[in-house]
Amino acid sequence: TTTTTTTTTTMKGLFLAMSTTLFASQASAAHDAAAHLRGGADADADALNITASAALFGDKLTSEEIGAARDGLMTAANALYANRAKEHYTEGSERWYGITNHVKPPNAPLYSDCSSAATWVYWTIFGDGQDFLNGESWSAGYTGTMVSHGTEIKLSSAQKGDLVFYGGVSDDGDSNGAPTHVAIYIGDDMVISHGEDPVDKVSVHYRSDINQVRKYI
């Protein structure tokens, strides 16, 4: 038992050391954002390191790690909005500009559309791990691949970083079609959306055709 415990502790230490190196910039951004959101209280950046490590090695995240990850997702989502004057909507190959050029907050991609913007937000935290958002190695995807991953939840249960999908809703309100738009939930019934220029921060009900809401962490 002692040998097993020692080995497990050593492995956890190795994973944490690896994640500290791999995700230093993400952890720093989340640390600063979380400290600001918590009124200046010191944020546990190590929690984001562990979160990134867990994503990389396929481990289940703790509630503390999920909280740290959501803070990091908000850092990226708010960067999209803060840089809206510089950004351009496109559905061409340039929409992956943020990932292919390794853009990180406080900067934001110069080019994106709704799905690549949402993917970029998650990539800033989990980009060195498995692509659990689209299943495309963080290099492709759209609303159709996104709804094939994650877990569908009620809008009333949405938390920061969850994704809200729109479109594909019949006149009687049934979600019987594929969604055509996605926005990033930021809390207080608000989303950040890049369905057109400029990136906007609006009510989650700014469109009446909500198809579904999904969580990924």
C-alpha cells in the first residue's frame, strides 16, 4: 500500500510539473482574471494547471478545477469582446486564425466566425489536450460537430463557458434541425456572440430560436 501511495503521489507530481510548463500562460491569464472577479483575492492558478493536466491525461476534473477553467474561459471570451473593433467575421479558412497563429488573451483572433471563436476560447485553456469540443484536433469544426460532443443541459442550469446554440427550430418551437449559430454563455443570462461584426455581448434571448445548451466541462 505504501509503495502504491508513493507511486501515485509521484505521478501526480510529475503531471503537475508537466502541466505547469505546458500551460503557464493559460494559468497566468486565469489567475489574473479570477483575482479580479473575486475582488482582488488571490486566485489559485495551480488549479488551472491541474485542470489542463487532467484534460491532457483524461482525468475527471474536480469542482475547483472546473471553476478555475471557467474563469480562464471567461478571460478568453471577454478578450473577444474587448478586441471587437479589430476582429473580422469570416466563414473562410482564416476563421482558424486564432489557433493557427497561437493567439492568446488579452489578444483575440483577427478573423473568426461563431464556431471558431467558441473553439478558440476553449483552445486557450485546453489546447494541448484532447479536442473534446469538436473532435477535430482543434483545427476544424462547426456547430454540427459541437452538438455531437458535450452534454445537453437546460438553459436554467447554464454556467459561464457553456455554449448556447441557435437555429434549426421549427415554428412550433421544436428543436428538430441542426443549429446554425453558437454563442458563449457568460452568466447573468448574457452571451458573447460572433455571428456578425462586431462581436457582441447580448441577452441569451436576443434570438428566439434557442436550439439547445451544452456543457463540456
